Amino acid sequence: MKLTVCLLTYNSQRLLEEVLAPLRRIADEFIVLDSGSTDGTLEILARHGLSPIHRPYRTHADAMNHAVSLAANDWVLCVDSDEILDSDTLAEIGRLKAGPEPDPYTGFRISRYWHVLGREVRAIYPVSSPDYPVRLFNRTRVRFNDAPVDDKPFGFRKSVILRGRVRHDTFHTLDEIFSKLNGYTSRLVRYSHVTPSLSRAFLSGFFAFLKWYLRKGSWRDGRVGVVAAVYAGLYSFLKYFKAWYWKHA
């Protein structure tokens, strides 16, 4: 089977070389969608002979679906610019490419291990690590849903987890954590229904912190675990708080 890699970039220079190196070994076609990078991202892409398509960012699902729609091949691998495939994952994909055409209703899941502030963590809201998102699928059957955050592909009837470890090296600095936290919660409130409740904001924020720190085991990740638990608490707090504030604005 022929494979198109769909890659989203935005100020991605920190990891882009590491992301591209394994992908070049399996891609028959690259679709790179850039949403306005101002760092060295475009220069790195040019060195690899890749010409990105420029498109303003609305949501992750909107961007991925647009990239998928441009693919020349039916089978696509959707990757973010902070996800690095290891040799086992590449071998699994290579085996698929060399074998008979898979069932178009099968979605293939990557094994994604989350890294926060340079350290592998056990959980980061709203998922445990590893998680197993469907990222390789037949675009004639599967698309991403329109969720404003935490979108997922739909349309497959069964799924298979690929062997390997995909490093999701996200949230490299505290500034990045709080910037993305603000963006995620604002999009969530604007594009989906969130009950406006000040009391729920405080209660859910408190219990989300406890759940992530104690039940999810973030306490074992040291100070990075504290950051992960604070992130969970603030995420839950802000979505209800913003809904309450904007309702009364």
C-alpha cells in the first residue's frame, strides 16, 4: 500500500528534525499543513524538500481533515510535530506497506508515551500514558470528528494497536503549558456546550487535581507530576469558569 503522511506544524523547530527523520523512511507522500510558523520551521521543511500548505488554525480536527483531503493515497498517517516514531513503530508500518491491502475499515493505533517538561509521565489530563489514538487509516472511510479539543477519528469498525513507542514530547516549558491550557479551554467553551457554573468550577478543579495526583499516580513523577495535577485542576476549573464568566459578560 502507498502511504501519505499528514503532518501539522506551528513553530515546530525544536523537534522537527527528529520528527521528520523516521517519517521520511515510510512516506510515499508528505502533506505538511503549517498554521503560521515564525521560527525556523519553514527553513527546516525546505531543507527536506517539503513545501507546506499554509492554513490558519481553527481546530486540530479541522487541520487534520484538510490535510487528509489533500492526500493522493487512500492510506494516511496523521502526525503532530511533537510525536516521534521509534524503530518498532516504523517496522510495523513497513510490514503493513509491504503486505496485502488492509481492510479499509480498520484503524491502526499508535502507542503514544507522553513526555512533559522533558520527563515521561504517567498521566496528563485527560489521558493516561500511554494512550492509543488511531492515526493510520483509510481516508475514504475515516475522518476526524469536529470536537474542538481532544478530537478523534471515526468511521473505522475495528482497530489494531501497532507495536512500538511513539514519544509525545509535549509541553516543553511552563509557559507553553499555560498558553495551551488557555487556548484549549477557550476553544472548548466556544465550540461546545459547557455548563456555566462557578461552584462547579471550584469543585471540579479541586477534585481533578486530587484524581490526577493521587489516583492517576502523578505523585510518583516528582515535581513534573505536581505540574500535571495542577494542569488537570486548572483545565477543569477554567472550562466552567470561562463558561460562567462569558454567560454573564
